Amino acid sequence: MVTYESRTAAAPNRQGVRRREELGNFLKARRARLAPEDFGMPGGPRRRTPGLRREEVALLAGVGVTWYTWLEQGREINVSTQVLDAVATTLRLDRAERWHMYRLAEAMPLLAATARGPVPAEISEIVCSLDPLPATLTNGRFDVLVSNAAWEDLFWDWHSLPCVHKNTLWCCVTEPTAREKFPQYEAEVRYLVARVRAAYARHVGDPDWEEDIRRLSAMSREFADLWARHEVAEPEPRVRTFIHQTAGPLTFTATELAVPVMPDARLTVYTPADEPTRAGLPRTRRS
């Protein structure tokens, strides 16, 4: 079921304020990537900050300067998909960035909120039945909701300290040895943060999300810096290599599948990307 968020004349709630602030910060970050020269315009005098000015974005998009300024300032103004399309085209947003902007601007239908609850038994059974392929069910923050024995065996020696968070992203940025065990660490952590940022558009102002982001930002300067970039990404197959203590380097294709009964959850399945990995996967089992 799909619903549209309604607007009222009442004072804006805190979540609405945070959503508009997030939109303004996102637009500023995307504007900073571009330069007048990208559009055949003279650069002019030296600028205090990089990127296009608000006035230039408004001119190129064909919208009012005051309207665009208010949009970045997080004011409660009326927006239409047609005008947002023009802004998105001017800022050269890709598909993931465009949808992220629409969600933050509340200019698209949003899935009705679903109550938090246990994972349905049939979904847990599906995850477990995928063994010997490692598989896990995560939510938009990459909290691990369910994992099968193959996944747990693959990562049983990942942590040098006890794991207390059960979250894929946290397991990367808070584990001191992660870079040694994960050759694509830099690119994949950046991708994971961009995925969380995209999911965050549906949860701006949610106390659980806000506290989670605050804690991780305080613990990891790396995460805080990546979060400040306002990069967003969509699910896509990823090739990931892990250095296993017993089996050595193992390369998988990580494929995410939607779970219709749990709109905020994704099922990730790791399939061997080459024959050495297929042959070495049994060596990861602990029994």
C-alpha cells in the first residue's frame, strides 16, 4: 500500500524540519561538485567556496533565485516534480541521487511505515536454506537481522574484539584489522555509507537512526567524513574479496534481493566469483 504524506498549516514537526535540513545539505554538497566552466560559463573572480553559486543553479534550472535559496535553507515551500527535475538535471544527479532528492523533498509517494517486529519465520527459513552459500538479511542501516551458518562461518574470525553491534557497516569501520581482511575496503565502505545515506531519506528524524548515526560518527572519523559527502547509491551486485584465516582469499559476487513483506530489508547472497573460491568455500566451515 502506498500513501502520500499530507501537509498541514500547523507548525512543522521535528522530523519534517530535519528532512528539509537534510535536503538543503544534500543540494549544497551536489552544487559544490560543479563549476561554471562545466556549463560554458566564465568562472569570474576567485570564489570563497567551491562549486556553483545558488544564483547560478537557479539560472541554469530556470527557477527563481529566492525559491531555490529557500529550498537549500530548509524552508517549508511547495515543490513540484517538474521543478525538481530541472534542479536535478542542472546538478547532474544520477538516478540514485535524483530519487534521494525526491524523497527528501516529499515529492514522491512513500511506503507506509511498517511496524518494527520479528523477522517472519518463512523468511528466516529461506535465509538458512541458502547454505552452503553465505547469506544474510539486513535492514537499511545494515543491521544483521538473520544470517545462515555459512555466512557466520565465513566471518567467524573477522573481529579482533568481541562483536557487540551485529551491523555490516559497523563491523568494517570499527574493526582495526578490517583493511587487512578486505582488499576492497575503501570502495566498499564508501558504497555502504552511500547506501545508508539513501535509506536515511525515509528515516530522517527517527530517534533510532539519528542516535545510530551520531554514535558511529563519534566513533569513526572515517564514517563522519564519508557521511558529510552526502553521496547516495542504489543496490547493485558487488564483487568482494575476503582474506579468510584458513581458506585464504575468497572472491564473491554479493547480490541483494528485495523482500516484499519487509520493505526496508534486503537479502544478500554471496556466490563464488571464481573456481578457487568455489573450491575453497568448504574450508571456511567450522564443523
